[in-house]
Amino acid sequence: MENANKLKRKLQEGQFCLGAGISFNDGAITEALCQVYDFAWIDTEHNGMTLERVEGHIVATRVTGATALVRVPWNDPVLVKPVLDLGADGIIFPMIRTAEDVRNAVAACRYPPEGIRGYGPRRPTNYTRTGGSDYCRRANQSVLTVVQIETAEAVENLDEIVAVPGLTSVVIGPNDLSGSLGHMADPGHPEVVEVIESIIERVRRSSVYVGIAIGSDPEQAIRWMEKGVHWLQFGVDFGLMVERADLVCGMVRDHAKARRKG
């Protein structure tokens, strides 16, 4: 819970926060990247990561002090419960479309009477050393509930979505949003950019934070920061690795070719 509250404090203080997308199984990836990132976006929507592997990443965030956010495959309390019981600081819900979807997401993250989460935490209670009603109260207060805005329907319902009590933040998914707007895999299309900018403006009028998930281009990151987002999912583990490998190998090979010609 402390790492969840740490990210909240940073956002409340106006700090701009960065998170690394995590897709590999090895928890050492999170341990290494979260020396410089504020949070880990541990993804179970687009890969086959098991709960055991998710737990390894969550443990790694404890070493670095980063916040562990897990994106579940769908807005389903059955998927949320074990992830929170493993010690995740918050949940990212994909493909949210309506305020009712958000109310269901919030409920899945909280114990009664605020929600429907079943009781069975292990790591979050330090293995039952700090459990009970006080733990449930503190867990409800600290858990981070984040929903993705990545469809035209969600944009239409945005004002109702951000008004749902218990929602921490929305995060824009540019690629799926571009597809929903008729420009698949073209998040730089002027129409898509205009919609994203309108989302940021509308969310900032609420008490909810707004983030965006992008690649690892620093210029793009700065551009969205200047547009008003509070946080970024900035780069994914395999992308960061491949980009660096392509760069350094390309430089050396180009030099070798030039040397042969000379």
C-alpha cells in the first residue's frame, strides 16, 4: 500500500510520473527498469504472463520502491481479485466504454461496503500480520483504479466516466483509439490527435488524473506532458531493448562498412 500512496503523493504534488511497460516474464526486468521509472505497468492483456510471473514483478517493485500497476485482460472481478491479493498497488482496466463499466471496476478493487472484493490477501497483509478490518479500510483508500479510454464510445461518455467515485485516473490508449476512430494504428492522424487533446482537456477539469501510453520517443513524451497529461506509460521492455540494440549495432556496422570501402 505504501507504494500506491507514494505514486498518489507524487501526482498530488504535481510531479510528472513515468512508467515502464513490462511484458517479459523475468522480475529482474522490473528491478532493473524501476531504478529510473516511477511505476511498472505489468501487462497481462497482450501476452501470456502467468500469475506466478506477475507476482515476481510485484516483488521486484518492493525492492525499488516503484508502484506496481497490473493491466488485466478484461474488466472482470475474477481476474482482479488474485492480482490484488498478490500485492499489486493498482489495476488498469482496458476497453472501458461507460460509467457503469467504471463502477464495476471500482467495485472489483474494493472490499465491502464500497465494493465486492473477496477477502484473502497474503502479501498485502504481510502474511496475516496486519490483516482485519483496518487493513480493508486502508486497502480501499490506497488502491489505484485506472481505466483506459480507447474507444469512441468512451470518449462520448467521458464526463460520466470521470465522475464515478473511486476512480483514480484514466489513461489514453492511442492505438486502439485510432482504430475506433477509423484510423487504425495511426495515432498521429490529425483527427486522433485532436480527440486525444480534447480528452486531456476534459479530464483535467475533473479530480481524476490523466495519463497516456506511448512509445519511448522523448520528444513525443515532452509534447504530451506540455499538453497536460499527468503521467506516461513510456516505453516497453522489449522496445527499449530492441531500440538500443538497433542503434548501437547499426552505428558499429555502418562504421565497419565505411572502413571496408576506405
